[in-house]
Amino acid sequence: MELYEAINSRRTVRDFENEPIVAEYLGTFQKLIERMTAKDIIEGTLTKWLSQADENDPVKCGFPKCKKHDAYICVHGCQVCTD
Ligand SMILES: [Zn+2]
């Protein structure tokens, strides 16, 4: 699972000032993912969400990453660069 691996790899990063806070939130996010089952999937939600996204939204541009931080770029840019 790529997302799970991404969470674990981020937990080893020590060069963030707010690393304890980030680790706590990633831990919570990891627990939510581990508890998720097929019953939690609401049919049609992805299609609805994608239809509402702007054409320049990263979800419609192949989920680009920041070249400096290798972090996924959101609609506001790289979350690390703007920190
Ligand atoms: Zn960046």
C-alpha cells in the first residue's frame, strides 16, 4: 500500500521543526486507514469529488510532487515550501 509506506517513510524524517506534531497526526491517520474497510467506501463519492475539482487541481494532473521536497503538491502548492 503506497500511502501506508509514505506515512512510515515520513515518520523517519527528523528535519522538521514540528516533527512531533506531524508524527502524531500521521499516526492518527495511519490508525484510520488500518480501520477502514470496504463498508466505509461510499459509492459515487470519488466521481462527485473529481467532477468538482478544477482542471488545474493536482488530482487531475497526476498528483505532481515538489522537486525539492518530494512531497505531493496540493491546490496551494507544496506544503513544505510554504511552511
Ligand atoms: Zn517543496
